[in-house]
Amino acid sequence: MNGRDCPHAILTPRPRAQNASMSYAVTRYDFRDKPRDYARLRDELASLLAGERDLIANAANTAALIFAALPDVNWAGFYFLKHGELVVGPFQGKPACVRIALGRGVCGTAAAQRRTLLVPDVHQFPGHIACDAASRSEIVVPLIAAEGLLGVLDIDSPLPGRFDAADARGLESLASQFMADAGQAATRAAL
């Protein structure tokens, strides 16, 4: 059984010896107490990313963990700022738009405004970019380092109104953890 078989489950890292392969046990989250469950999910993410500083490796594991843990999500991943535009990074879900201009769509707007955008109905968002026609709501969290914008964390759902303020705070916390483990180092090196 994997995390996708249990829509309300995440993968819990088990202690491992150095250079040993990572294994996981399934931990269930119901997200009825979002602050508590996001805090636990942040701890899981910290454990998963511990000791790894590679941006792409950590982005891949972060996207996979979020996609496995959050119910009613059909896309979870990253766009990174390169040469003045957002370029798709590691993600889980259907194939995505490769490049997004700053200020365009939900991702580009969140990046340009440097603030989290919670969109209950993407069809009502001016200029929405429909990478997956099934997406109905979206939340985008900018990834900001001391040197400036690194990119965005983007989560889509097939349900209208799927995300709320508690999700925004929880996902901002996960983005902060991601930045602490890989993002800060990545801003000092070329992507």
C-alpha cells in the first residue's frame, strides 16, 4: 500500500542507518484539526529533508509528501524563477505548463505579489492558466529567501473551495521548512 492508496495518509520516515535506503510507514492524517496535522506534517517533512541540501531532490520529496498527505488534491509541486519567468520543477499530478510569466495566472500573480494566493474557484480568477481542466481551486505560496524570490509552491484541487486560511498557514509552514532545508542553499547557487 502506498500513500496514494490511502488518500488521508502520509509516509512516516523510520530511523535509518547512514547510507541506508529510506523506508516509510503509513501515518494517517484526517485534517479535521488542520493546525495540528500541518504541524505534524511539517515534522515529517523536516525528517524527510534532514541532511539533504539539493534543491531538486528536496522539491521532489516535498511535492510527493504533500500530494500523498493532503486529501482532495490533484496537483502539488514547484515552479522556480529562472531568467525572469517561472519554470516547472518537481511535481505530482498531470503534466504541467512548463513556463509561466510573472503576473500571469495564479502562480505568476502570487510570485509577482510575493504573497500567498488562495483561489476558491479558478474559473473566476482573471487569466487563470488551466494546466489540468479538472482543477477547480488552487493555493500558491511564494518561496522567498533573503536574496529574493526562488519560486512558488502550487497546490490544485478538483473541488471548489477546497483550501482555507488554515491550509494557507499550514502550507506556508511547509514552504518555510522546505526553504530552511534546501531553498536557502539553492539561492546561493545557480539552479
